[in-house]
Amino acid sequence: MTVATRRDVLIGSGAIGGALVVPLALGAGRSSAATAPALAGNAWLGVDGEGRVTLALPKTEMGQGILTTITMIAAEELAVRPADVKVTLADGDAARFAPIDQGTGGSTSVREVWQPLREAGAKARVALVNAGARQWGVPAAECDAHDGAVVHKPSGKVLPYAALVASAAAAPLPADAPVRPASAYSVIGKSHRRLDGDAKARGTAEYGIDVVVPGMKYAAIAVSPIFGGKLVSVDEAAARAVAGVSGVIRGDDVVYVIADNTWAARQGITAAKAQWTGDAAHAGAQHAGIIAAVNAALDKPGFVAATSGDLAAAREGAAHRFSATYTQPFLAHATMEPGNCVAHVHDGQCTIWTGSQIPSDARKAAATRLNLPLEKVTLHNRLMGGGFGRRLEPDMVERCVDLAKQVPFPVKLIWSREEDMGHDWYRPAYADHIDIAVGADGKIAAWEHKIAGSSIIARLMGPAFKGVDDDAVEGAITPIYAAHARKVTFQAQESMVPTSWWRGVGPLRSAFVMESAIDELAHQLAMDPIAFRLAHIEDPRARAVLEKVRDQSGWGGKVPAGTGRGVSVIHLWDTYMAAVADVVVDKDHQITVRTVHVVVDCGQAINPSGVMAQVDSGVIFGASAALYGEVTIANGRVEQSNFHDYRVLRMNEAPAIHTTVIENHEKPGGMGEPPNAVIFPALANAVYAATGKRVRSLPLQKGLGTA
């Protein structure tokens, strides 16, 4: 028998109550002893002594529906109803979930847990079936699991899981535990209501901003509005004069006001009238100069991200050449729930309550900030009112623990909308240049794509960065359009503006540029944009979504004057998606999105209604950014402060969205980002169809101008 190491066998948390825990790395030939009359498939899935399935969510729920989706996968393999699975949001604990990463981003949640969770559930189910067969003295092949029980098919005898868990846990895990075939699915592929919907609708769900702990005080924060700026002075007397204010704490570039409630803390921050001095290198920075530097970076050679064929030879004798430069602005996340965190530092330890996309990394960041051993820091993760990549950064937790270590009580720090907007980690501004040569045969002969912008990967990798940001070039290096020769380069261009992940980031940038360029090329060649795309797409799944959206949208039909119809198709995050958007542009050049048709092939759709909800979310979020989104810099600070000057679609402006989910049983693709990426170029192409003006610089409304 192989002896399991500490990494191999982990004792589960309270979610599965000291159960037998089998990590994902435990393979055939190993065995484990039970520590309690309970059975667990791995460190985050279990069946307790009463037969209840428990699931510690290894990912974060921020409105995308992953809580429901992962529950459905577990329920399918364990033959129970989704409602019978008890799910908990897990604390930050990288070791417990390894090799599953607790980070939630990049549309990876389902793609990452799909197979290991099914395998874990299958092991638990087969172990229970084997236990039932042993108790009856019958072959296991005559038994199956159904509705939380093991059934002996010939006799009809039934044993609930509760009666079998102890026996199943005492035996070695089955070496052969095949997952259920798609033909046997009773949960996966069927639309299911959101399991967290009732609590959210009734206001009983606890988000990070809802956390209250005994003895807690509230704090507001003001950080230097100038990038790199420092705190000069604070009117502490005025701040303390506000009823309920109990403290003012200064930092190098920050001031906190502590009070009995949030309103008093906010009033105190206003009364404090903090004064700042700007960093000499940043205080005079202007938006035009920052963007000009990004555009100029396209003239540099760049680092080669992908190359194939001979560009020069492919361009010889080209029947048509097309080139264009596209630019995209800095974008804020603008989540509905602003930044917030509760922390209590005491007795050489720290407890944190927040909503984070990286709970284990945020815990580690707090430990580093406080110079504490990791085991002395606990991070309780909570629901989030939107993340979109903003909570992939630990700065909110870091600021909170900076404050908490200076006071003897738990403190709840809440960012105002203005602070949240002015101190975001923004989506990079990008510039792209496309050069396409079409041969006499009508096929794409040469495709050159130059990309410039801030590199998130370079910041994270430091000296190990070798020049190509893999995220920034994603999509561009794996296009769906065939070409005889291709070259893609990337050139990093930084500014004082901090950049990070934003719902789509590099692949979204690629989608906007490539689908705009291919649309322009089709029009220049006097070809129907969908027909031209189909002439250059070989992938059958990409063709299928494009053909279906063509048919379902009524593409080619007559549209009223002032109305335009635009199309786009993508293969990103292992998902295929096509969209047709109808827009109206009035006499004042104001754009209204009327209708959007979307066809999606995301492989196995675990919860089709959840997929459609993601499409609704992504289309509206993406349309807001494509039409209006832009963060600008004046004198080293962000100009936008709230939704009055960082506009998002209002309810009455939301388009009618018609979504079709193609059924298949391929491995699941991501759904958080594809709808956001596909809508950008669809809208740009629709605006051109409506006006005859091609907008190559986002946002669209600004690029189109006003009458």
C-alpha cells in the first residue's frame, strides 16, 4: 500500500465535517482509511453520515451562476436532486483545493472543474453502489443509484445513502468509476432555476458589503486622486466634529475616517478635506499623450507572438489590400457593489470577510502585508455584486488590513463609488493595426496584426516576462479565418494608469479588431458580410453558429432607414458564438440597440437557462462599454467619478435579446466573457450599416459624434 502524504490526503473543513477526503491526485492503487462515517469524492465534495451531499464551492459566485452550475454537475454524478446538495462558499485555502485554482476569472470555472468534479462524484456514487451490493450480497452490476439511494434493479430493493455511507467510507475507493454518459443525463442539459435566486430576491443573501460582526466600526477611505500622489494635510478637527466619528488615521497616500456607521464615516471624509501633492512624473499627465504613446508603439517592431508562411511572398500579386488601425480605451469595471472589506487584526492573527475572485491569493496578500504566517490569516469569502475582474486584485483587502492593524476592533471599510471609480485597475487601452492581402482567388493570402498596449502579464511576471503578453494576443494568434501567411506581434506600452483584467481583456480586443476588419474587407469587396466570412471559415462549429444566427435573425431582409444590422462570430474561451445586432441611429447620431440575436455553442451546456442569462448579462455589459465606456486622464487623475459620466445602459435602453443554445456534448466552454466579446464588433458593424461611417476608435457613440 502506498502511504499518502499530507498533500495527498487533506482533512475537510466543516463543510463536510471531518470526512474521508480524497484529493484529485489520489490515483488507482492507493487506499485511504475513514476518519468518520462519511464519504467524500475529494476535498470539496462529500456525502455525510446522513446521506446529504455537501459541496464546498471551489470557485466564487459573483452573479454568473457558477453555484448552480457546479451543483448540477455534482447532483448528476451522485444521482440526487440539485436542491439536495448543500453548497458553501469556501474560505480562502489554496492547499485544500489544489490542483483546482480558487481564482475565478477567464471563463475558467466550468472548464476547470467539469472533469475532476464528475470523476469525484462518480467515485462517491460507485462506492455507495458497491456498499449496497455488499449489504445485499448481489453483484454491483445489478445495482444503480437514483434519487439519493442505491437500487437493486432485479428486486426493486432500495437503500438510502445514509444507510451506506459508513460502509462505503470504510472500503477503498473504487479504481473504476466511469462518469455518467450523456445519454443518461437527468440533470445536466436541463434548464434549472438559480439555486441562490430566492435568497437574493428576498434580500437574505449575504454579500461582502452586508457583513456585520460584533464590535465592528465603519470606515471610509480617500486615496490620492493623482496617480502616485501623497497625502499632505487633513482637517482632523472638522472630521471628528461629525457626529459618530471616532477616529482619523493617515497613511502615505490615504486617509481613513472611522465612525459608528457608514454615513458618519462618509461625512467625516468630506469634512476632512484631504489635500494631496502629485507625483512629479504623473501630475501633469494628460489623456491625449498617454493614448498617443500607445498608438506610436505600433511603429516599433514588436515581439512576435505567432508567425506562419511568408508574408512578403503571399502579398505579391495581391488582388486587394486592406489596412486599418483600431483603438480601444481604458475601461472601468463599475461593479454594482463597490469595494468593501471587513478585517479584525488581534492577538497575532487576522480574520477577513469580503467578496473576492481570488480568496486564497487575497489571504496570502494580507498575510504578507501584516507579516503574519499564512495559517494566522483567515479569509471568509462572500457573494459579490459583480466582479468582472476587479476583484482579481487584492488591493481592497490590503487597504483594509492596513487600517485594521491600527485599531483594536473589527473595521468595515467601504469605498464610495467615486473612490471605486478613481482607483480601479483599468482595462488596458489598446491600439491594433491590421494589414490583409486578398489573392486573385478571393482568399486571404496574408494577414499581419500588430498589437500595442499595457501588459498585465508583464506586471505579474516581472523579470520573467519575455515580451509577448499571452492574454493580449489571445484570439489574434488563433483566428477562425484561414490565411496562407500570418504574423502577429505585441508591443507593451505602459503609463501611470494601473491596468488589470476586465471581462474579456485581450481576447475581447482581438474580437473587436478582427471582426471589424473582416467586415470592412467584405464591404470593400462588395460581398455580403456573412457570405464572406463563411468563405473563409473552415471550422464546422464556427460555421454552424454563423449560419444559424443568419437564419434566425432574418439576415438579408429589408430594414427601415436609419437601421443597421451587424454581425460577428468568435471562437474564444472554448466557446463558439455568433451575434447579429440591429441598431437605430437617429438624426442626432444617437445610437439605440434594438435587437440582438445570439447563437452559442459552448459545448455541453450544463444549465441552458444559465447560459442564456450569461448572454443577457454579457450583451448588456458589453453594449454599455462599446457604446459609451471610456476612462480618461487629466492632470494625472481619472476624470470619471460615477454613472453620470461613466454611462451604462438603462433598463429602458436594453435591447431585446434572442438566444439559441446549440445542443451537443463536447467539453464545456466558458460563458462569462464570450457574449461581452461578440457584441462589440457586432455593434460597430451595425453602426456602419446604419450610417455608412466606420468607427474604428471606441466608444462608438463618441466615435460617431453628435449632430
